[in-house]
Amino acid sequence: MARYTGPSCKLCRREGVKLYLKGDRCTSGKCPIPATREGRNEVVHAPGQHGAARKKLTEYGTQMREKQKAKRYYGVLERQFLNYYKKADNQDGITGENLLRLLERRLDNVVFRMGLAASHKEARQLVLHGHFTLNGHKANIPSILVKVGDVIAVKETNSPKIKALVEGLADVRAPKWLEIDKNGSAKVIAMPERDDIDFEINEQLIIELYSK
């Protein structure tokens, strides 16, 4: 299964924003992207030999960067992302919101929203290792799209790490489209809405890019 295996911090530096790809490290002082630019002189450069060069983005470049940011945040590759766009474009409603809704409905993202993983990458790994069930059946495909009424649950395990994650659910603030049981399960009670997505994405720029 294809996936990005390079350094995660390099992606954040390229986009100039925190993509929260490494969990707790992204909120620590070790993160190369400062939490706030106020009162700081540091400038985050893009990776590479010419990363420090100041370049004014064209309209196309701005759209491309927004697409790359969304793609990398959710941990999907180019062909997957394009397929999500095509599916969103064929659905009723606003294409940009449809696209984000599809990405939010991925099983690995649901695991992340449940608070059982510190990043989308970790959530993907947990799903691939078979730690979850979907409606009582084994589910080890991160790209499965959940629907209203689906129940995602942690499989019974002796893993101390998984048990600790489940115990931590009591402190999780779940999105309103998920109903979380503190025993390690969540039920999809509605489709995710645009307001449920707290990561800053300008989906209109992505739609403009693909509409060319």
C-alpha cells in the first residue's frame, strides 16, 4: 500500500503551518513551526537549498499549496485525493464541503477524532494493525468511509497502549457528529459539517485548482 515515508516535519515546513503529523511533538518546543509568530524573529523556511528564498506565489501556486496542505493533513496521496474530488463534484451540494466531508468520514480520521491517536499517521497505523471493528466486523482499511449509524469500536486486546488510550477517552472532546462511549466505541450520529473541521483549509482554492 503506497504511503509517504519521508520526514514529517519537512512537510510542515514546506506548507509553513503545523499539520500535526507527529502528535505531541507538534505542540512541544521541538516543533520547527512556532505556535505563534507574535514576538518572535524566527522565519520558517521551506526545506531544501533554496528554501530561504522569498518567492511570491502565483494564483496557481497558492491553489496548489492549499491542496497539498489538505492532502498532507489527512494523509492521503495524490490519486486518492483526486478521486475524492471527483466523487465530491458528482454529489449534490457544495463541492468543497463535500470534499472535506468525505475526508472526515475516513475510518482513520474517525479514530483520530475519537482521541485514540495523536495524529492521522498513528490512527492509520492502528487501523492497519486491526485494532478496530466497524459494526462488529474487522476493519483494517483506513480509507473506509463511515456513514450515519455506523459504530466504530476498539477490539478487545491485552495491549497496554490501547488500554491506556481507551482510559483517556474520558477527557476527549469529540466532534458533534460522533457519539463516543468511554468504553472505546463511537457511533456516527450525523454527517460532519463544515463547522466541525477546526483545521484551517480554504477548500475553494482547491476546487478552483481542479476546475482548470
